[in-house]
Amino acid sequence: MGWKKRLIKERDEVQSRLDRLSAFIVGFSFAKLDQRTKSLLRIQQGLMEDYIVVLNMRLERLEAKED
């Protein structure tokens, strides 16, 4: 598998994990957690969002070079 395909796969996997985490955060179980755990999960969510932005920027840059 080429590195572009690996990059796309990585982005898609992170997006999938982020989607599941975001659904968990708005769900009933999240409310039962202690404040520190909630805080850490929100931080993780934000970092995952940032990571996806960076992966998308890398893909856009790669695609621009291919044109």
C-alpha cells in the first residue's frame, strides 16, 4: 500500500474513532463519569479533531502537487 493510501486510511480510522468518541460524549454514560475523566475525554476529542485537520491538509497538499 502506498503512503497516500496509508494516509487516507489513517485519516478515515481517526475520523471513525472521533465519531464514536463524540457520540459517547453526548450519551448517557458520559454524564456518569467523574469530572477529570470527562475533561480528559474532551481534550482527547479536540486533539483528534486537530489531527484530522492536519491529515486533511497533508492530503490536500499532496493532491495539489499531483495536478
